[in-house]
Amino acid sequence: MGAAKGKRMPRAVREQQMMDAAVRTFAERGYRAASMDEIAELAGVSKPLVYLYLNSKEELFTACIRRERTTLVEAVRSAITPGEPADGQLWSGLRAFFTHTAEHPYGWAVLHTQARTQGEPFAREVAVMREEIVAFVTLLIAEAAREVHRDPSLAEREVAGLAEALVGAAEALAVWANTTEGVTAKQAATTLMNFAWAGLGNLMRGEPWTPPR
Amino acid sequence: MGAAKGKRMPRAVREQQMMDAAVRTFAERGYRAASMDEIAELAGVSKPLVYLYLNSKEELFTACIRRERTTLVEAVRSAITPGEPADGQLWSGLRAFFTHTAEHPYGWAVLHTQARTQGEPFAREVAVMREEIVAFVTLLIAEAAREVHRDPSLAEREVAGLAEALVGAAEALAVWANTTEGVTAKQAATTLMNFAWAGLGNLMRGEPWTPPR
């Protein structure tokens, strides 16, 4: 326990600590208001050291987005077993998504709220991740439709719209779960499956919702 | 046709034109990058006139948010007939929502993308609207649950989560519809009803989605 005085911390460890401090500061203060002073203080290092390792606030923010994006996608991906029934894959993916966003609230705030709206190139960094997730969900829905019908009646555009709706719902629920006392990741995932999959399931059995009159 | 030269335009009309120009500029450039010069030029008036009517960029942005928020909420509210079955109310509300966001893409971009993320007091201006919409959807879902069960088994928190999911899905679909060639407001509303309501309907009949195994 406790490194001997003067013992150098490995660069990679030190860098992760700075990024932890940066992610939290960006999430709490916003990208523009966050200062390198504040980040250095929270990380317990000098400001020149932060600049030495991470060059500029822009590069630091980009590095934070990429790290948070990678760990989130990896968490979801590793939870899913390809070849399982589509609803099982979605359930596993959603549980992993809500668990990760609950455990990394600052990372989620950086990705969902900060990065998307600070203009380019930051917005693009997150858009890449979102497109990847929408593409994955689109595939899952198309696959599920194939499981049910040999000749799926769900048009490509309809599937794309359903995937957008599902991802939008998941994003909103992650924000809600992180700001509502006592909502667990499993509850959030269950709510979304109830909301979405039971409905998608009907749709794929050829039982869409029909307008009144 | 054509006002006589020198005839003054009523202040209210002139103000709306400036705000139209401002909403478009904020949507396209973002709040920080948008300049009062650009807004004045697009509105076809002098920059001092913009300042004379609307004081500062902050006040102009706030006025834009409030105008767009009011017209959106009014469009949705006036489409709904209280007392109709809950799914009919939701269908009417969603069609009005997607029609309005399609007809006012700059207004939607200001509300959804720009205002939420420029810190206070702007974020609060939009949060008020979102809370109002979530509260309305929460009531609708609770009402629908009462229509089905006398003693509704949907816990209050579950209903709140479902409303968040529905609103998040609608937000994402509005962005998608506005950026995808050929998607109509009616298609977006139908997709969301299929996605959400058929699922909610099952849930309320006591037929939730059940996890595999």
C-alpha cells in the first residue's frame, strides 16, 4: 500500500487519473467553462503536467470522448452473444448499457450532453458511436423480423425508424435513471424492453397498432 | 401588394421577421458562433435595429426559445381531444408533434440541440417544456392503465420511466425524420405508435415482455 515517496507513477496510470478528473470536470462544468487548472487540481497534479501529457483542452476533451465511447461500446458488445434470439441480445445489450451509464455517469454526461453540442470535431466523435449503435439495433430488428416472417413485411425505412426510436428511448432513460433516486440499471432495461420489445414483437407478428376510426 | 415606400412595418411583424432569422441562424451556426450581424443581414434590417428591438444576443436567444416552445406545445395541445381514449390522444399528439417539427426544423434544432446545452438559463427554458410534455404523457399512460385495470399494476415509477422512453423516442425520431429524405410526419408518428403503443398495450393487459430463460 502507498507508493514510496518519490516513486514515479507509470505514465499510463497518471494519464488515466487525469482523464478521470477531466471527464468529471467536463460533465459538471461543461466543456467551455471547465478549466485546465480545475482538472489539474482534481487530478492532484500540476497544470504543466496535464499539458505535457495531453497537449491542449481540445485534445484532452477528444481523448475523454474516445475513452468513454470505447468503454461504453465495449461494455455493450461484450454482453451480447451473437446468434442468440434477437430479444435476448437486446436485453443483454440494454442491461449492459444501463449498468455502464449508471457506473460512469460523468462519462455518459460527456458523451450525451457535452460532446454532441460543442460543434465539430467533437460532435462527429460521438456521432460515429451513435451510428454504430443504431446500425447494430437495426440489424437486430431486421433479424428478429426474419425469425418471425420468412418474407419480412417491415420496410427498410420502418426498421431504421424503429431503431432510432429505440436508441432515443434508451438515451432518455439513461439520463432519467442517473437523475432519479433508486432506479436500477435492471429496472431501466426492463422498462425499455416492456415499452419497446413487446410492441416490436406485435408488429413483427403482423399485429401493428391501428389508428382509431 | 408591396407596402408604399417609407411605410413603417408594424413592430410586431418586424420582430417576428428578426426572430425567424435568429432561429434559423442559431440552428445552423449554433448559439455561440451565430453573430448579430448575420441575423440582421438575414432579416434584412440593420444591426442597431436588432439591438433596439431585442437588446442582446442572450435576450434574443431566450425570446427564440420561448416562441418556439410555445408554438410547439400549442400545436400538440390543440390537436388533442381530452376524454378520447389514451391511444387516440397520443396518436393525435404525435402527429401534431412530428408535423410541427417537420414544418419548423430550425425551431426544433434550437429547442432540441442548441438551447439544452448552452448552460443556464437557456437549458432551464427548454427543461420546463420537456417536463410539461413528460407529465402529460405520464398522465396519458396512467389513464390508459386505468382504462384497462381497475387496480392498475403499473407502479408510478414504471409509468414515469415509460413516459421518459416515449418522449426520448419522439425526440430522436423528429431529428431522424428531419434529416432523412422522404420521411413524412405521419410515417414518423405511425412508427412510434407501432413501437410504443402496441408494447404499452400489452403491458397494460398484464402481458409484459419476459426475459429469456
